Amino acid sequence: MLSTAAFAETAALVGDPARASMLAALMDGRALTVTELARVAGIAPQTASGHLARLTEAGLLAVERQGRHRYHRLATPAVAQMLEGIMAVAAGGEGTAGRPRRAPAMVGPRDQALRSARTCYDHLAGQLAVAMADRMVARGQLELAPDGGALTAAGADFLKGLGLDVEPFPRHSRRRVFCRPCLDWSERRPHIAGALGAALCRHCFAQGWLRRIEGTRAVRVTPAGRLALGRAFGLEPGGAIHP
């Protein structure tokens, strides 16, 4: 059973600004070195090493060794889900003492890129991902509910037509839920997560439909992606769905 002390300890670990910055940087699913994470957090590598050791000991991070280098990544999809949930709460709602938060200031191009399309650990998020999920739900290819999700037979056929065969995927696994909704922190509506969301994300990158934007979780849709995703999902360049 979860103890209050363990709950409070996890919350405190995430609540430190430097550790929060490093955890957010790892939300694109990749593994980064101490130096890279220290740069993100604006702290010295020695200080970052101490923070990373605490996060690893708590089970929030995992360490991969390659030669002389040590790479840090989020330990599990559950950690990414927790962080995305915190981001969703932090991005809106009520301020302190019941006072509504001030409206956010105008944001720059980089923030717009994050809202448009980004990775949420190992699956897609942002306007593009929400629009894809909306289209599949409207077509009866996907079922999303607050407590879970399911891919229909029509949805499996649709994805197979895109070159993604999901039939070999186990529908029930102790390690990973096959399909679940993930509340998008910028759109406040669900996108596709779980093993299905991860497979769809990998497929989009493998086909060259998406490209990562250096130094951020944001991704850009390539010309080939605009054509393929627009044709398959009826999406406009900005992620809106054609009527």
C-alpha cells in the first residue's frame, strides 16, 4: 500500500525546479547525459549528478551505460504519464487561494511548435495527435473513455492500410496497457497513449512523416507527412480536421 511519506517524497522530488526541468527534458523519450541535463536545468554538472542520483534511487529515472557515458531516461511510461498529468494541471485551473490565474502572455514560436505537435514520452501529443484521435473516434476506429481505450476492427484495418500492423500486439500485458487516453496538457482533450500510441509514433518517424526539432519535444510534419497524414486522417496543415 502506498504510504503518505512515499507519496510526499515523490511529489517533493518532482517539485524541485532543477529536477522538474530535467524530467521535462526527458519527456521526449530519449536518454540524455548529465552534462546535457545540467545545461537544461541551468546548474553545474556536479549538482545535476546529485539530483539525478536521487531521482534514480526513487525509481523515476533509469540509467543506461554506453562505454564511458551514462545516459538517463524516464524509468517507465507511468512516470511519463504522471508528469504529463502534472503539466495538464499546472497549465490551467485555479490559482492560489481560489483566485483564477492570470491569462498567459503571448507565447513565442517555440511554444506554438510544442502545441502543434510534440512527443509525450513515446507517443504523439499536441494538436496533431488530438486531431488524429478525434478522427479515429468519429470514424468508429477507436474508442476512448476516461478509464481506457480500445482499437476496433475497423481501426486495425485502417492502421494496416497505413503500413502499421497491430495484430501481433498483445491486447493485455502486465507491462503495458495496449491503448489508453492521455489528457493533452495543451489541448485538454485526449490523445492516444499506451502500446498503440507508441507504435503509431514510431511508425510516423520511420516513414519520414515527422522529424524531431533539436532541443525540444516539438516535432515538425514533413512534406511527405502532410500528404500522408492529410490523406489518411483528413487533416489540414495546422492539425484541424476537414469537415
